[in-house]
Amino acid sequence: MNERTAVVGAGVAGLCTALLLSRQGQHVEVYERDPEGPSDVLDAGARTRPGAPQTRHPHVFLGLFRKQLISHLPDVHDDLIANGVGEVPLASPGATPDQVMLAARRSVVEWALRRALDRDAIPYHAGASVQEIVTSGSAVSGVRVSDDVVPYDLVVDACGARSRLAPSWTEVVADVECGKVYNSRFYRLAEGVAPPPTRYGTVTVVDGLGYGVALFSHDHGSFSIDVGRLPEDETLKDLRDASAFSRVLGLFPQFEPWLKPGVSTPVSEVVPMAGLRNVMRTLSPSAPSGYLPIGDALCVTDPTFGRGAALGLGQAIRLATAVAAGDPVSGVRENEQWLRPWYDDVILQDQGRTALWRAAVANEPLEAILAGLPPNPFMLLDAGEHDPVLADASAQYVNMLAAPTMDTPEFRERVGKLIPVLMTQMMMNPAPSYAEVVKALSGT
């Protein structure tokens, strides 16, 4: 089976799909509306794409992404490592070899995937916007680009959450607000300064009451920090201001080794990201055969959990396998089934966090809410001395190497026994209070 395939969208999911389909003998061409990116890795790392506004925010590449990359696109993994991307283990008492994250910016991962397209001589049409999918009867027959119709048998819709193609041929089956607004900023370490240690693989997370902060270590001395707040929290809206953002970060001793004078400098403004929703789609009964949505065109989850790249590559693998077997639509259906538990888990985590933050901001009692929350994996990563089983399960969960939930009777029972220990750890390493954050934000 050697069908002509158009992959529309050159993000992680689209590029991975193009490579996998081409390497099993398909004729593949890629269309990307953004212009061609730089060829140098340092220039590419600093790139933000207009068509992918999320490139202006942190990304994390979890153990599942790395594992899938090594298994299915090993040359891309090797190219990343050879060009300055580090591998950082997420420690736990019984850590497995796959419990390793890649310290990379999204733009560098896309750069390496794009280089693989060139090695495979896959046609890449930069600055080309696909206007619509053309059909003949009930099947895809091509795509319209400007005034031309280019014939194809399959069209992979990798246009992302704002795909103009998906609304015509998919239906939304779930749509839930994430309950979080992000404010992100990128930095670069001074020449010769080694990255300070991070707490959880490539990330240091500080869970506050009413807010959250995370630092992400990337490639070539770059790192980023984001501060999250509730969408309705107007008090923290000034996090968009660079001076206010810096004052708030000054409250966190965890970030001091990264931010002290002479160690790093900001290389971006503070960029907000709002309106985030968890969205799950399914193929419409009216969708033409040959239309194949993938990545965020099929499922979007809260970026807090860093699952997008791993879910995108996992979908590409399943779709390519189905195309090779002569049943492309089964690949989309299999992806829908595989994605749903990950989606449902994010909803559960988001709802718990939102309830807790709202109560904290309103200065309401937290005990009942805390008792009903699903296990917090980042808190449990620190529990290895007292319950190595929980710590190992948390590390596997965070890296997407285990089942997409920790909300089981066994884990709830174990967490219940550990609550006194966890509360003691929180008291010994307290996050700044919401009131302290508000005070720093105002500069008073």
C-alpha cells in the first residue's frame, strides 16, 4: 500500500508521523504555514513560530517520549544528544532505565525532526497554508493550497488545537476548562555556568496554595519558569509585568541558584497563556475516508503535565502501524481509545487543583478538599524514604511509563498513612503563602 499522503502541520506530531509513514514506504509530503526555520541549532532553539504560540512557553519531554523516540526514531534521538540536549534521570528508589527526561526546548526537538525529513528527502512545503481538504464522493482526493489542488489519498491533520480542518470532520466529545493561566519567561545561563540541579528530572515544581511555579531546564544553558494562577484571579494578573514577575520569583529559594546576578539573564518577555481547555475529539461519521486527525487536532490536555509530545509521538506510531496494515481509520480509533484515559486523568487532576486553589484564595478551610484530592505525584516523589513503592509509582506516572492514574484504593491507603510525614515535609520546605505572593507582586 503506497498512497500519497499529505501531512498538514509540522509540529512534533506531524513531523513524527511524516517520518514514520515515509520509512514504511509511503509517499509523504509535509505542509507548514510558518516559514522555514534556521538550520543552526542555537538559532533554532530561540525560534518561536507564529503558527504555534505554545513555542513561547516551557515544554518537557518525558520518559515515554524518549523511550518511543529511541525505539522508533533512534536517529532523531542521537541527533538531539549530539547537539546539546541532555538526558536527566527522574530519581526514585527503584528507578528504571526509561525514567529519563530530555532537557530540550520544543523548537530544538522540531529542528531535529526537520533535519531527519531532509535526510529522508521528504518534500517539505514551508509557508504553505492548506485551505481545505478536497473530497471525491466519500473519500479524500487532495488538498487546496492557494489556487491549486494537489492530489492525495490520505491527509494527516496535524494542525493543532486550532486546526481549521478538524471542525468539519470531527466532533467534540469532551471539553473542560483547565482552570489555569500561565505566565512564562525564558532565560539563558551565562557562558561557562553549568545548570544548577533540578528536583524532578528536568523540572523543579513548587506547589503553592492558590498558585503554582515550575522551572524547566532546557538545552544549551536555556531554562524557563512559569507561574500559574486561576483564570478568574485578577489579583495575580500583574504577573505579566516583568518586574512584578521577578519580585515573585525572588520569594523562592529553589530558584535562587538560577537567578542570582551574574548567573543568568532573561531572553524573553513574560508571556501569558490563557483560555486553556482540555478537549477530546472523535472522527465524525461524515468524515471522508483518508482524513486522519492527530496530535492536538484530536486531543488537547493541560500542559501542566507535559504530556503533549509523548501523546503526539504515540499517536504517530499507532497511526503509521494502521496505515501499513491498510486500515488508516482504525489508527485514529485506536488513538482515541489510547488517549481517553490520559485525558480523563488530567481532568481529575485539574479539578482537584482548581478546587484547592479557589479555597486557598478565598481563605477557606482546606482539610476536606485535601482529603478528597487524588494523590499528588510530585509530593509523593519525595516520599521514597518512607514508602518506596509510592515514590516509584509516582516517578513512573510522571514519566507516563505506567497506567494513567494514581487514584486507586491502594495508593489512597498508602497516601493516607503518609499524610503526617508529607505535612512535616511541607512545613520544613514551605512554599510562600498566597498573601506573600500578592505582596511581592505589588512591590509593597
